[in-house]
Amino acid sequence: MSSIGAGGSFNVGRILAVSKATKTLQLLCRQIDDLNRFPLQQFALPTLTALNFSNNFLSTLPLEAFNPLATQLTTLQLENNDLEKIEALHQFVALKKILLFYNRINSLESSSLISLHSLTELNIHHNLVETVPKSIEALTLLKSFNLSYNRVSSLPPTLPQSLEDLNLAHNKLTVFACQEPLLELKKLELQYNSIRTLGATLSSFTNLTSLSLANNSLEHIPPLCSLVNLSKLECQNNKLTNLDFLSGITENFQLKHLNVSRNQITKVTESLWKLPTCTYLNLSFNRLAALPPFNTEKNQGISESLTELSLSGNELTTLPSYFSAFRNLKVLLVDQNKISSLPEKLPIFPSSLRVLSLSFNLLKKINCEVFEGVTALDELFLSYNALDNTHHLLEEIENILKRKVTVFEANTGAEQCQENKGKKLKVGKAEMMGKRNNMEDQVGISLNFGGKDDDFCISLFDGHAGDKVAKYAAQL
């Protein structure tokens, strides 16, 4: 690769000195707003196949600027410019890869696309595109198409059958439907749209390995049991009331990651436990009052594979006794429910468990024997329950496990007010969470700060992509 930096002006003699074996030419001056000032037509590099004009101020692509090289270029980088139109692209008949992200492009002209028969990658994210022309189906070799962060509200009925990676996230789509199934597609990203309807052909995308439908308005998802290669499914922040789309799955189903948090799910059936290779299962912030039965003999797959289970923010009043059957479970989150007691039948938890969150429930008492055999436990969250003498509880737990455990426990503001009736200050708090999967912010309340009755400390700790530091700080 040869790079040219000229501070805004060009020395033709210097350009001509570039080796004739050069395959990639990268412009580093970062000040060009007119390609006519870059004299490509004044020299010939027969082996040149890639041009990088990214991070400049280009607003147009003049035809004459590329005439000497248009038919031999396979890669063109124009990201981070000021382009509004790409009408000159039709001349690049050998182009395989074009990067146009972070521009101001408002439309994809049919005339620009229809001759790009060799194109395999088109990346145009973070632009202003509103429509996708029907001519996109003529790109029969296109494998990767990234149109995320645009303003697209509809798609043509047919997309290139060669697509393997399609990213339409952060647009304005209300429907996703294809007349013909995309049989080669492996990754489909539709998150952050306003999709209410998914076409039935989605069930025929049999090579799909990753599907994101998060943050839409879906009430129904077509059956996915035929997508046996699907390993990751993101459906959080929709309006789903059930998981019927999992009905009919078999032992060949390869789903490892399932996130259906922040929906309106009130009930799940035993089919939930038929995911034979699932390692991550997130059902948090739904309306579940109970969990379905679990049959160890019939559901051996998930009992071996599951490592993280989140049930936070539901309406559970107790826990099932079968969690101990998940032999490799490491993280169990059941905070923000209505759990008032734990099952008497032991064991409840598997020996593999490392993190257990029971915070924000109605627990008044915990039988320490439930932790018998949970030898891997590192973190236990008990904050905001109605427990008495948690320090004694911690001592009992550590005696049973014969090891130190980090326990996060805090009294609520209301409880602290009861302990300080002589004070004039009363403290309450309310929480509202955005689109993160779990609450990461923490509130610290101390009405006898530093052991002094007249000193108060009320603090808010922002989690920022993780809650561990905030939780630790809130206890100080």
C-alpha cells in the first residue's frame, strides 16, 4: 500500500514516483473537497485495485476523476465525507467492496447500482437513506449489506439471494417481509425499528445463525423451529406475550443465546427447557408468576449447557426446587420479584453457582442450609429485603461453605427511617430503567453517616455498562 499526504496540494512528480506495483493508494491529507484536484488521470498504475479517500470533505464523485481507473478498482473507501449522492458509481464495474458510511447520502439511485455486478460488500450505515431501489436485487454477488442508522421505512419485495449478512438496524421499518427466502443469510439485524409484522418466509432462512429483533413492536414471531442453525436470538423490548415461536423445536436446534427480556410474557411452557444447547437465557422484566415444570430426563441438554439465567423483574413468589439440576449454572438472577420464601426441599442451587441475586424481594428469613454444597459461590446479593441480622446470616453461610463470600446487603430508606424515628428527615426513592437489560445504577442511603446521628449521606452511583462498581460504592 502506498500513502500520499500533501497538506491539501499535490505534487504530480511525487505521485508518479509511486511504484507501478502499488495495489492500494491511500490519501492522507484529509483536506480534499474536490476530486478534480487529485490528478488520477495524469498517471497510470496498472496494478492499482483499491483507493482510500476516507475522512475528507468530498461532496461529489465526478466521473472524469476516475475515468483512468474505474474499470480496474475493486475496493473504494469513501467513508467520513460529505457525499449526498453516489450517481457516479455505475462506472466501477469491477468494484467488489465500497465503504460509504458516515456521509449524507439520501438515496440509492438505481442507475448507480445496476451495473455493480461484482459487488460483494456495500456499507452505507449512518446516512440519510429513505428508500432502497428495486434494482438492489441485481447485485447477485452481494454478501454483506449494512444499511443501519438510516431512515428506511420500506424495502423492495426481493433482496439479493446471495446475502449472508444484512444489517437494517436503527431505521423506520414497520414490516420485514421477503417474497423469496434468503437461503444464504447467516446474520440478520433488525433491532431498533418499529416492526410490527414479520413475513412468513423468515422461517425459511435456514442458514441463519444470528437474529436480532430487539426494540421493535412485535406481538408475534413466526415459528422458528426450522432454523436449526440459529445460535443467537435477541427479542428484548417488544410486546410478546408468549414464546410460541419455539414450539416444535427438536434436539437439532442449536440456539445458545436467547434474550426475551422486557416483553409482556405471562406464561411459558415446558418447551422453554427443550433448548438442548442454550447457555444464556434472559426472561427478565416480564410478567411471569411461575415457571414451567422441568423434567431432568427429558431435558438433559439444557441441564448441562445453561450457564446464565436471568428472571429479574417478574412476579415470582417462590423459586422452583429444580435449579439444582442445571449442573453448570454460574449466574442466577431473581432480584426484583415478590419472593417471600425459598423452597424447603434441598438442594435448591447447583454447586457450580457463582453469582446469586435475591435483592429487591420480600424475604424475611433464609435457611442457610440452602447454600449447602454451593461451593463455587462468590457473590450473593440480598439488598432490599426484610431480613434481620444479615451479618449473622453471612457468618452462617461462610461457615457452611468454609470460604469467604462477597455479600451485598443494604437496608431500604424506609427501614432506616424506622431506625431513626427521632430524626426529621425521611428518605424514599423510585427507580426507572431505560433500555438496558438490567438496572446498573445504585442508590446509597445512610441516615447516620460515619456513625453520627446528625450526618446524612444520600448518593447516586451511575453504573455505565456494568453495575458492580456502583453496587460496591453504594455499600460504603
